Amino acid sequence: MIHPAAIVHPGAKIGNGVEIGPYSVVGEHVEIGDGTWIGPHVVLEGHTRIGRENRIFQFSSLGGEPQDKKYSGEPTRLEIGDRNTIREYCTFSTGTAQDSSVTHVGNDNWIMAYVHIAHDCQVGNNTVFANGASLAGHAHIGDWAILGGFSGVHQFVRVGAHSFIGAFALLLQDLPPYVTVGGSPAAPHGINSEGLRRRGFSTEAIAAIKRAYRILYRKGLPLAEAREQVIAIAADYAEVRPLADFIGVSGRGLVR
């Protein structure tokens, strides 16, 4: 199901049941998994591997060179998993040799129009990127995270699982799991309770996460002391463990 007006390099690897719309361009080192739909006017280039049953809409450009002045033509990669929806005008770059050389997007992500995922970013599963959300290089996004419209994530920032970034927020530091932020620069505004309920977290687990949040954000404790108290809660509630582990890793500092 390749439209006659599409340009597909003979070296590209195209799976079964793939559809490629008119005027789309597929480069030599591109792999497309079974059942993936590519709309019109899509550009897939570079060393790019796309999994199964993805939907990629018009005018997206995936696998282009990283927007990094240090890049000098190394064969770095973009890897996209399965069942992702990638809407209009999205841009995903390949990685750089200064990091793992791979930009990675996982499975079942809902990525709206005009989203940019820069070089060396690592995106998990089941995330939502609203229109115009952008990641600078080397950012890491955990599973089930939600990025509001036109939000921005600074380079090297980590975004924890089940967190929520409000529209137009600018995130300059690491965002722990479960935490909701808004504003520019982003500031904490509680936990993503509604999202956790929708994903099957028990009332008791959500209450434990709220206690951990209050320790981290409301008691004015040094981070090391706050983490010890969060670890104590995690001993009884496994759902709190990702929060304790996240704040134990040094990075750009936590949003607090």
C-alpha cells in the first residue's frame, strides 16, 4: 500500500501491511514495522526504526540530524516503538555520539501536533504530549507522564512517571513521579490524583503518595532528610518507592 507518488528508497525495510501516503519520503536506513500507517507528506530519514501499528500524520519529519553543533555526521539513531500516534508537524531528531547515540520513543504514546523531541531524549510508554510541547536534548520522560500544550522541558531534565506538566509551563529541573507542576519556571501544585485514580491506584496508595508529597514539599526539610521519611512510607506502600528512588538520583536538582 505505497502510493505511487511516495518516494521510498530501495534500501528501506518496509513491513507487512504498511501504508505510505502520497509525497512521503522514506530514506535508505529506515525500517517500518508491520501495520504502520504513514500519511501524506511525511519525511522519514536517518537511521530510524519504527515499530508496529503506528500512525504518523502529514508533514511530520522524523529521524533528521540532531540540532547540535557538535554533531559531525555519526550514524546515530531514532527508535520508535509500537502503537504510537504522531500527529501533524512533529519533529524527532536522532541521537548524538556524546550520549547513547539513540533517541528513543516507547509504546502507546499519544503525541499531538507540533511536538518536538530533540536528540538523545528517552520517552517511555503511555505518555501524552499536547500540541506544541517540546523537549530539549537528553531529556528523560517517564511512563504515563503528561505534557501540557506548549510546555517546554530543559535539556538533561528528568520527568517522573505519572507526573503532569501544565500548559505553557517551563520545566528547568527534575520533576518527581506523580507531581503536578505549572508556571514559568514550573512550580509544584500537588500530585496527579485524578490520573492515578484512572490508572487503578488504590485510595490507600494515593493517600500514601500525598503524605510523601507533603514531606517533600511542605515540611521544609533538607532533601536527604525528606527522602529518608519517604523511604519509610515506601516500606509499606510499594507505589511510593519510585518517588524515593527518583529523588535519590542526582541530576539538575528537583523542582521544589
